[in-house]
Amino acid sequence: MRRFLVYAGISFCLLLISLYIFRMPLSLVVADHYLAQEQGELTCLEWSIAGFTKVDISKACLSHTQANITAKEVTVTPDALVVEHLQIEHITEPSAQQSKPLQKLLLPLVENRPLLTIKDVNFKSPQLQQPLSFSINETELNRFRIDGDVSALVALLPDQISVETDLSSQGFKPYLPTQIKALSGLLSFTFDGVEIDSRANLQASILDASLADCHMMADIKGGLVSQLNLNSLLANVDLSKLQVKINGKSCRKLTDFQQSLPAEVVSTDWQLFIPEPFTATLAKVEIPSLSAKDQNGLNAIALNNFRLAVPQKKALLDIKLSHQTPQFGWLELQAKLSAEGNHLSTSGDWLLNSSALNFANGITVEDIVSQGEFTLVGMLDQNINLELATQTSMGELKNTQVLLNNTELNLRTLLSADLSILAADPLQAFEVDVFDTQVSVERYRFEEALGKHIWLESKLNTDELKHFKGQLNMDVGSFKRGELRGKDVSQSMTFKGELANVETSIHFDGETHLGLVATPQLSFRNAVVTSSGNFNEQLNLDHVLHLEELEVLIKHKVGPQLNEVDVSVPEQSFLTLQPIIQQFDPKIQLSEGTISANISGDVSEQSYHFDMTLEEGGILYDSHYLSGLNMPVTGMIKAQQLVIEESPIGIREIRSGAVLENFQASLSSYDSKPMLSNISAYIFDGQLSAQQISLSEEDQSFLVEAQDWELAVIAHAAKNAGVELSGRVYGQLPVTVVDGALEIHGGKLNNIDVGLLSIENNQSVEALKAQQPSLETAFGMLERLNIEKLTSDVNMSSDGWLDLAVQITGVNEQQGQPINFNYTHKENIFQLFRALRLSDEITKEVEKALN
């Protein structure tokens, strides 16, 4: 028995020695037996007994599918587990399989175990930019303090892990966006195996410089609360305690825009609010409300009912924009927006109410109310369609040149834009399906023009080939500019064209009705202007003016270096000018003839060439009648100077008491004033001539030559019964025109041959004989007097009184006695000629025809 015990003791000692010698491989076998596959595999374990209650582990290795863990210099006692070095190398699985749903934590926490201290933890992972280094100190059972690159407090419960970490830890900084310049605060969260509940109280500074010359800064301060379910990946987030302040003072574009507006209209400081909790998953995000207000409280933006479907890349939200300032009034815009991938759809409306708005170029709008609605649909990288309808009323719109009162503007447009070429070719990018406008103005002023009531309606549309067509209608109630005035003006025009890459072509046709256009001298009623034109590098306009029976053709060409006009009156009856001529003097009546005219030139240089032809014209003025007028006129106007080329003028007959026939003259100009030269006419069976007469209103003097006038014709014109006079005379009549009145001073008439004076049965002479019988012998000597010499002084005043001082030397035909006879005669020649005209049968017939 004793020997057995000795052998047994020796065998037990040998066993213990063998176990100690082979402790490491045996430990690995035991560990593999107790470790489940998901818990990993113990690949190395080097330990030794350092005392009765102390074990030293020089190295321990654990291999797992997600990490390799190596511990060195580990000391285990009943009270403490101290690890000098712990290295964790995280392994990313090449193909992650769908994980099983997480379960609630049930940690096998051991009571009365030694406290853990890890002096140096080195954590590496492909997902980290750099390894993390920290220490772990268990201050009390299941409560740990972490220091190093990450600072945190960790508490373990069987069903929960609680963590509180400092966000300013160095280990977080490499993973912050570059825009975050500073981050501090505490983040605490609890994990029960399925859900993470987190709270944070943080402070952050953000600087965004992604836009050139526009640096935006943001300060974030406050608390946030969130809950995340790791199985459903559903997160509930509450940011209502978080203050977000945005500062745009370093954004040059924003400050320039701010300075272009009145003070305090737009602030550079804004605050962002998310007042209600929202939910989020990997598949969707739902935010009930998000709003932003500026520092002044004048502008607000609200985004409500924001919903984001991540897999479908679909977003829905309601937008509300409001603004209220004394400078701009009150503005509110509401819209619903939907985006799915690159497809965008939004629709909304707005309302603006302002007492006064100021714009560039001194434009001010008072009492403006604008409302409208819009729809925007399309692909952001392709075509996008816009439908817009507005109604705007303005009490007054004005600047230094324009004033509009009580203006109504209605606009409806439907257009599309190709965003892929918008930046490179804006003109080709747009296609206008509908562009309709209606404008009405109660009173207006454009520089010196003013009036009442303007109504304007326009329509425009284009197609995919950039062909466009449209219509324009306009009514003007009245207008006035200086002495020019008019009313009841209406215009209608249609146009079409093509928008090419390098040039635009337009063709248009229109018609304008002028109810009344008037100056103090002229007025026109019911004029019609028919217009057509085209634009391709230059503007070409053709107008046809119809004024009663008058027709005028106007051509106008306008280009970069061109501004030419051509006005022509095609050959037509002279009587078509009657409505115009009679306004200068109602006594003028046109009776016959044809007229044609043309004026053309450069408007920019104020240089024009003109020609006019009047053939067989007939004019009646009061009881003066002119017939057979032929007048071709050619000339030019340059530098405000009138130049008339020498042109012949002929008049077949002028009946003005005395009858002038075969009037001939040359029309020209001198010093911009029209004049007649080389004047001749047939009168009193003789000739009348003058060298030059100015047709201007200036005072002038000229000499009229009388040649071979027959006294018998003159006496017959006087219709003095019982007096017979014959013989021919010549002479000179100096004529002076002062203030438009004609006078003769120092005129002379002389006889050419022997004449005859016979007085027989003249009532005036017979009456004089009866009163003074002594004169009977003297008058008897004049009954048949052969005139050998006759001279007469001729003078006439501006009111028509003609004074003749006649000296006659002759021989009595019956008695052969020489006679000297002086005679003074005074008569109003204007009244005489009028009496003659009134008895002129031809004049009467003309008047009868005209009336």
C-alpha cells in the first residue's frame, strides 16, 4: 500500500511536471474546445506561474474572422488583470454576407473578477486613416475609462453598454469633413444590442469655400438626441435644441447683392431650425419641418414634409418663402417640389404686395400687387419645361423719362430649355411654345409724349427648329407731344422668323389705323398705314399710307451703318391733296391735274434728295383761278440747307381780274430760300416780265417790266362805258413787298405809238357837263383825240389804292388842234379786280364744278 502511494505520488508529480511542460499546447486545445467558432480561435498562449496567486502571460493570440488580437505582458492576479500591450488588427471581410438580426444584449458579466487595465491599445483597420492608440482603465467593476486618441467612459451592464466620449478627441479629427474647422462637446450613447440611444451637446465651426469669392461660415451649438435600431436601421433624430447660425459676410456675391438693395432688406446672417423630430433609414428620410430665418427677422424659408426615398433617389417637399420689409413690402411664395433622379417637378404660386419698389435706372413702382402660379417639369440634365401665369397691377411706374398710371400686366408663358446646351448657346437652348402678354395703361408719359389708355396684347411661340411666329395688337386712346396730338390709334401685326446660330431673320406684316392725328396747322382723320418688313442683318420696312384718297409709299432701311428712307407719292390725281391743302387755307381748292413725288436720303446724316412733278394742275383761291400748272421740281436738303435745281415752271392761265397767260419762270433756290427767275407772262395783249422774285416771307423789292400793253384791253377790263382808248404802252413798275403786302413806288408807263382817246355818251362826263356848262368845250376837244405822247406815274399802296398821274399830248382829230391833257386817277385795284373776277364767266363755271 505504501509502495502504491509512493508510485502514485511520483506519477502525479510527473503528470504535473508534464502538464506544466506542455501547458501551452494543452491550453490551446482546451481553449479550442470551449471557444465557439464565432468567438474565434486561440492561436498562441505563452504563460507561466509567477506566484501562488499570480500568473504571467507573455503573449496571447486570438484569431477571428473580423480581427486578429494579440496581448503581451499580461499579469493576472485575483484582484487585477493588467495588459501592457494589446494590438487589434481589424479585418474587412471581402464579401459580407447578410448578417443575422441582432439580439438584445445578455453579457455574461462575472462578479468578483479582477479589474482590467490595458496600458497600451493599438487599433488598426483598413477603414481608419491612421491607427488609434489609447489606454483602458477599469475604475470599478464594469466601468472603464479610455484615454489617448479617444477619450471616453464606458459602463457595462448585462443588457446594456453605455459610452460617453469627448468629441474633441484627436482620434476623431482625421474623419471630420474639411469644412469643419473646430468641434467640441460630449457624445453619450447606450447600446442594448439592437438599439443605440445617443445624446450630444456639441459646438462646431464650419467654413465652406467651395464657391469662388463666396466663403460661408456656420456656428453650431446645442444638443441633439437620436435613436437608431440596427436591425431596421431606423433612426429617430431630434435637433430641436440645436442652434445653427450661418454667416455670409465673407461671400462677396452675397454682399454685392446686399449692397445693391436698400439697407436691411437681405441679411448675411441666418439661423437654421429643425423644430420637430424626424426619422431616417437607409431607404428613406422624413423631416416634418425645417426652417431658416435671417438675423433681421424679415426673411424666412420653410421646408415642410420633406421625404427622401434613397434607393429611388426621390425627394418630396413643400417650400414656403416669405419676406416683409418697408422697402419691398410683403412677399410669400409656396411650392411643392418633387425630384426623382434627374427628373424635377415643382408647382406653386406667389403673392407680392408693396407700396413702393425702387429699381435700377431710377425706376420706381408704387402700389404694386402681383400674383401668379408656375409649374416646372423636366430632366435637370436634359429638357425642362416651365409654365408661368402672372397678374400684376401697378398704381404708378415712373422714372425721369417714363410715367405709367394704373397699369395692368398679365403674362402667360410655356417654354422649354435644353439645359445641356444652356451655358454654351442660350439662344438655341430655349423653345417658346406660348408667350402671351396683355398690358393696359390708364395714363402714360414717355419723355415729351403723354396720353390716355394703352392696351397691348402679344402672342409668341417657337418650335424645335427655332422657327417662331407671333401676333401683336395695340390700341392707344389718345396721345400728345408738343403741338402734335392724336386719338383712336390701333395697330395689328403678325410676324414670323427663324433663330439661327449666328443670325436672326424676321418677317412681319401689319396695319395701323389713326383715328385722328393733328397739329395746329394740320389734322388727319381715319388714316391707314399698311406695313411689311423683314430683318436679316438689317431692318427693311415698307409702309403704304392711305389718307382718304391720297397714297404715300415709305421705305426704310436700318442697319449698323445704314439709316435710309425713301418716301414716294405715286402718280395720282392732284385733288388727293385737297384735305391737306385746305387746312393751310380753306379758300384753296384743287380742280384738276396729276402729281407724283419722291424724297430719299440718309436719316443719320440728314441728307435728302427730292423731286416732284405736277402736271396740268388747277387751283382756285377765293376767286383767283390758276390752270395748266406744270412744275417739275428737283433738289436736295443737306446740313439743313435747301438746294433746288433750276426747274422750269409753266402756267397756262391765271385769272385774277386781269388775265395772265403763258406764265413762264425758273424755280431755284438761293441761301436755302426758294425763288423764281426769268419770269414772263402774256397780259393786256402784251408781255410782263421780272428778273427775280423770292418766294420766302422776307421783305424784298423787284422790278416788273411792262412791254407792249394794249390800252384798249386795259380800258375794256375797266368796263367804263362811253370811253374808248387804244394804243400800246411800255414801262417799269418797281414793286416792294413788306410783311407780305405789295406796294408800287415810282412806276412809269409810256406810249409806243399813236393812240386814240374817244369819249362819247359817258355818264360821268355828261353829268359833269350838266353841272358846269363851261367845261363842255374842253370835253368836246377830247371826244376824238389822237394821242402822240402818253406818260403816267404809277404808285400803289399796300391796301390796293392805285394812283395814276397821266400826261397826254395829242391832236383833236376833228379840229386838228393840239391838246395837252393832265389827268389824275385813283382807284382801288383790288376791288376792281375782284369785281372783274366775280363777273368772269369762266371762274364761275370752275366754282360751279367744284361745288
